[in-house]
Amino acid sequence: MIKSLHPSVVGPGPSLRIAIAMELAQNLDLAALGSQLLVGLSRAMVLFIVAAGLSFVLGVLRVPNIAHGSLYMIGAFSAYTISTLFGDSSAGFWLALAIAPLVVALVGLIVERALLSHLYDREHLMLILFTFALMLILGDLVKAVWGADYRSVLAPETLRGSVSVLGAPLPRYNLFLLFVGPLVAVGLWLFVNKTKVGKISRAAAADRDMVSVLGINVNAVSAGAFVLGCFLAGLGGALIAPTVSVTLGMDHTIIIESFLIVTIGGLGNVWGALIGALIFGLTQSLGVLLLPQFAIVFPYAAVVIVLLLRPRGLLESICSSDLIDSVNRKARS
Amino acid sequence: MMLQVEGAYKSFGDFGAVNGANLTVSEGELVVVIGPNGAGKTTLFNLIAGQLKLDQGQILFGGENIAGLPPYEICERGIARSFQIANIFHRLTVFENVQVAVLAEQRKSTSLFRPAYNMAVEETNSILESVGLLHKAGNIAGALSHGDQRILEIAMALGNEPELLVLDEPTAGMSPEETFAAMELIQQLARERGITILLCEHDMDVVFSVAESIMVMHQGRTLLQDEPEAVRCNAEVQEAYLGVS
Amino acid sequence: MLTGIVDGRWLAAAVIVVAALFVLPSLIPPFYVYMLALIFVTALLAMSLNLVLGYGGLYQFHHGVFYGVGAYAVALILKKTSLPAGVAFIAAPIVAAITGLLIGWFCVRLTELYFGMLQISLGSLIWAIVFRWYSFTGGDDGIHGIPLPPAISSLQSSYYFILSIFALSVAALYLIIKSPFGATLQATRDNPQRCEAIGVNVRRHQLMGIVIASFFGGVAGVLFVVLEHSVFPDLLFWVLSLEVFIMCLLGGWFTFLGPALGAGIIVTLRTFAGIYTEYWTAIMGVLLILLIFFLPEGVMGFLLSKFKGRSEHVEPVPAPSLDTTAARPSTDVASS
């Protein structure tokens, strides 16, 4: 009796149930989930490339390079200039992708040789201060060269539009990023583990004094590591350019994100940077589904949780305790 | 019994730094721990004063188990210590170094709106006088000579008015004359202030001239604890330690 | 109470300076009055940071959060409630101090670089919420036209209010640094491990330092609202925190007044360079690089060593690596 009188108390009737299921399906749209996942993953790839560069420099040089984000910005703006030189053609994009990181690497080389190399023996806070000053200068340099307007870079024709997978439209360019990220990761791994230069820089990360005792030119190793770090920042900037509007201020966001990624990953650990970037990218893009307005809160919350559970990062820092102690001690002075 | 360590174990990964150490210190005694390098003496001291946490065993101080307490609580209960490497507040003056300890002892460390310059002055000066550093009270501690820094460490420990003073190689890095003077000073402090002393030391002449009881450690284990003469005559000790070094 | 811990001449000099600053507004154009007031606000922020940075040795990387929280608290209370301004002015620093307690409670478990990074992530969390919560905080627009009591709403009167609170806060900070708490805080900076061994609960002490510093950071935030009548999320952004950090280093973080000097230099530079060129940040960058190469102890440190003929700064000896908070066993501990 009661059932028939008050159907809503015991649950919706069949037709209503279908309607709710459809609404649920709309809210938790698998296609939306899929594309958010792809957006998150592809963003994580760029974050990884940039953070790996930061991590590498931190490991070998013990310099937390605050100007790293500015180098990324220069990479993006250079990519814009190069691709517009070729009238936004496909060739223009590919050339930009090849040349922009080299431009940034060159900037890095000049800075390292002219200024930074004279500061290696100084207190750590002074090095941090230096890279901050560099950030200020490079930021204004970009403003002077490119102005404060929004710029956009066109993806090559083959990478425009999207492919449909199971009804979900997946942007081709993001799929391309998904392919590039692991490529860079493997390339870095091969460089660090299989080449002589890479091995030396890894040794320098673990024990800088030992490397110099062995008669290796530590200065050259430092310069090389810094230039590689800058190259990766530039590559990240060039890769992200087609997906965002290239503008002043993009350095501020990326640098804080990369620093947090490097910290939760384990200082100097390239694989840690990959994991950290995945955490950062995915929490943000999935947060969009959950609570769009506060999506940017999620990655920071994730970092807080990781740091509280594992204060020294998820993976072991390749620089072992040496880096941490030297950073801490030098900074204390 | 003032301090009693029973079956203490502490390992770092696979390396057992302390594998069954036993130690008893009676009130008013001067106990010396000896043993070759790597025998686990410093680790044992770090366990007693709380810098490290025990894996197994117990440490009784005045009948209560203090193992696992944070260092500041162990200090509040009456154990003060010095470190093997001069361990002072480099940028503070000699006076302030000791004063900070006295203020902690008087539980005034968190007092906010009172000027510190006229607090605990008498106590601090009396300690500085008894260790002979009063004339350097205004000097920056980091600029003191090595020997003076070691003495300052002891002075800081005295600021806590300890019942038990644990000194980790108080004479490390000192010249023979300085060593002699420092040991005189320690014995004198023990007498005047009624402090029980536990220390470790490498110089056997010094050990046998000051110790009232000697504990011998070898590979993290306690070989024996006895009066100096008994230790000197013990065959196992001679083999494990005296004979070797 | 100040006599005895302050050299009589210094005290007299301080009184004269404050008196002169009170007379000044009637002599100079409003533009300079505004700039001076902004310097006081920024200087208080920098000095509150230096309590934990210079005296506590803590990597307070995101001090701006407490400034921003204080400013937002006063703005929200004045805009959304009918409480009197006095309540808002007192409540805001307390809110900032509670924020400091919460953030600090997590941070003091970690050391140094990790302390700083955790603080940046916690602070960015707050920034992100403020930045996006349009209905409550106004999001990236911030809050403008905050109603202030008529007595302090003109530039002239707000200047006097800011100067008075600034002078009182500086005196309070000085007393705190010279108190047993301050002396012990400096000891925890020089050697936390030794400090534990002489009976000091180092973490609790550091937490107390953070709470006090965030309280005064909140006071600076209140003063900012009094001056500008508006708040925006950039107040909590990490770039501002880093800038304040730089002010301490620039002025000399081993000294009490150094951070205020650093704040004065940077605010003045920005104001004047901003008139002539849009590239004032680059100028600041070049200046910083010159500083790094030629004045590593900061401007105040340099002046002090010039005048006294010696530096107060003693070359520190690295602390022994017995790290009580680390899980990793240290070789120094294991060997004996």
C-alpha cells in the first residue's frame, strides 16, 4: 500500500531511473573524462620536460634556478617568432621546435659563462638571489623584444584538429605531446646512463669533489649541465606554445609548478620529476571535472599530501644526502 | 643507581652500531667508556641523551625509562651532554651561549616581552667563572679557540644544572696540556657541584687517572664494566682493545 | 622598558627620526607621503619575515601569505559585516597568526629546503582558493573600495596611522628579539641540535616564531588596506613573497634594521624607475647582480662593517650532521 502511494520513498520508478542514469552519464561523461585525462597527461609531459631540466641543473650545479621559467618563456616566444617567419607553415613549426630550444641553450651558455660560473663557491642563498635577478632581467628582456601582447603559435597541419576515439574527440596535438614526453624521458635516460658526459654529470651530482679530484674539468661539466637544463626549458616552452597563448607571466606559473614537482619527485631525480609531473598534471585536469572553479587548488593539495607523507620526495634524490646537506648548510651560513 | 642501560641495541640498516650495551652509573661516580674507533661509544651516548632512538633494550634514569623521549625532555630530567665536535651557537656571545641553557633550565625560554640581558646573569656568570671563561663572556663564540669552544660546551651543559653530565670525548683535538687542564676542570666541577660524570676518552693515561669505573665496548657490545684495576688486568680487554691499539 | 637594551643615543636617534617623520607630511608633496607610507608597510612586512628568516634561520619562503590573509581578513570584515573597524584591525592579525599556526604546524616537521617548499605549496593552496573564490574574495579582481573610518581615510591621516602602528610594531619586534625567546630563537638558528640538548623544544620554538612573524605580517596587511583601500590576490602570490625575501637579503638579514632598508630601497627604486621606464624589474635585477658580486652582506651589513671597522658576521662553521629529524642515519653518529 505504502509503496504504491509513495513511490518516491522507496526509489524512482523505471522511467525515472533511466533519466537519472542518463543524467549521471552526462555528468560523468566518459568522453569528457577521456579528454580531460589526455589534457592532463599531455600537460604533464611538458611539465616533466621543464621540471627535468630544473632538476638536472639542481642536481649537478646545486643551483635552484628560479630563472628556469623565464627560459621556458623565451622558448615559447622564440618558437612564435620562428614559426611566423615561415608564415605559420608546418615547416615553420618544426623549425621552431628544433631551433627555439637551441636559442634558449645559447642564452643559458652566455649567462653561465659570463656570470654564474663566477659564483659557484658562494653561499647558496646568493645563487638563489642571482637566479632571481636573472628572472627579473629576462622577464623584461622578453617584454622589450616581444611586447606585452598575447601571441599564438599554430600547430602544423597534421597535428591540428582531433581524432575520435570511442566517441571522444582527442586533440591530435595533445596526442603528439604524449608521444614526445616519453621520447625525451628515454633520451635523457640514455644520455645520463650511457654517455660519458652523462655519467660524469651524474657523478658530479653525487659527489662533486670526487669528480674534480679525478681531474675532470668540473667547470665544463657545470656549463654543460646548465645548458642542457636551459635546452629542456626551451623545448618545453616551444612544445607548449601551440596549446596556450604565449604571454608575459607564463614564467611565474611554470617555475613554481616545476619546483614543486622536483621537490615531490626527489631532488635531482629525473624519474621523480616524471612522477611529480604526472601527479601535478592529472590532479589539475581531473579536478576540472570535479570542481571546475577550484581546479587549480588540487595540484597544490596533492603536493602538500605527498610532502607530509614523504618529506624528502617520492623517489630518492640521486644526489643522496650530499646535495641536501650542502644546500642546507651553505644556505644556513 | 642513577643511570642504567640494559641490553641496548641500535642499528643503521645492516650495520649494528650498538649490539647489547650495558652500563650502570651510580650517583657521584665518574664513569669512562672506552673502546676502539667504531665501538659504538658515540651512538650509545646519543641513545642516552635522546639524539637517537633505541631499537631494543631500556635506559633507566632515576628508575624511569627515558628511552624514546625527545632530547629536550631528557635534558629537563637532568641529563646534559656535550658533543664530540664543538657544538655551540657560533653567532652568539659566550655569555649568551650559556645563558640560553640557563634560561631553558629556568623554563623562561618562551618569555616574550622581557629583556633577556638582565635575566639569569648571576647563574651564567658563576658558571663562566668556574670554567674560567668569564673574561671572554662578551666574545663571539664562533671566534674562540678550539680548546675554549670545548670548554664552552661543558659550560653550556652546566647551565642545565644536570645531575648527570655526559661528555663525548671532551678532550678531542686538544693538546696534552689542554687535555690535562680540561680533565682537572671536569673533576673539580664534579666535586664542587656534585655532578655525576659519564664520558668517553681515547687517551689511556687520562682514563686510568680519572676513572672510578670503566666500561669497555667492542663492536657495539659491552665487554665488561669494572674498577680500573680490574679492567687493566682483564685478559679479554687486553686482547680486544689494549693490545690492539 | 627600552632603556638598558637600547643604547641611549640610538633611542634618542629613533625618537628624533619618528618625530621628524611625523612633521614631514606637511613639508613634502602627497606623492612622497604615499611613498613613505608604502615603505613603512613593506618594511614592517620585511622585518616580520626577518624574525624567522634572519633570527630563526627558517626558510620562510611564502611569508606574503600572512600579509595577504591579514589584508583580506580586514577587507572582508569591513566589506561584508557591520563590525567596527577597530575589531577588524585587531582580528585580522589574529587571523594571520592562526594561519601561521596552521601552516607552521605542518612546516616545522621538515627542515630547510623542504620546509620552504612545503610552505610554498600550502601558501599557494590559499592563494589558489582566494584567486578563484569569486563569490567570497572577488577572485582575481580582488576587493576594492573598502570602507575605512573617516578618521584615517585621507592620505595624510592614514600616513599618521601607518607610521604610529609601524613604530609600535618595530619596537615590539625589537623587544621580542631581545627577550629570552629571541635569544633562544637565535640559538635554534645557529644549532638546532645543540638547542634540543640543552632542553629547548626547538619545533615549538620555531612554531612560536612563525606565529609571531605571521601576526606582524598580518599587521602589515592591515596597514596595506588602510593605505590602498583595496586587496587583490597578488598579495598572496609567491612572487611577492620572494620579493620580500630579497629585501631582507638586500638590506642585510643579519641586522635588525637591514630588512627595512632593503624594503625602502626596493620600493623607492620601483616608484622612481617606474616613472621613467617600464623596465624597472630589469633595473632591479641588474642592481641585485651588482649586489651579489660586490656587497654580499647586504647594504646594512656593508655600512655596519664600514662604520665599526669590523663585521658582526662571524664565518659560521658547518653544523655537525647529526640530524635528529632525518630518518637517514648519519655516519658521524654511527662511528665513535
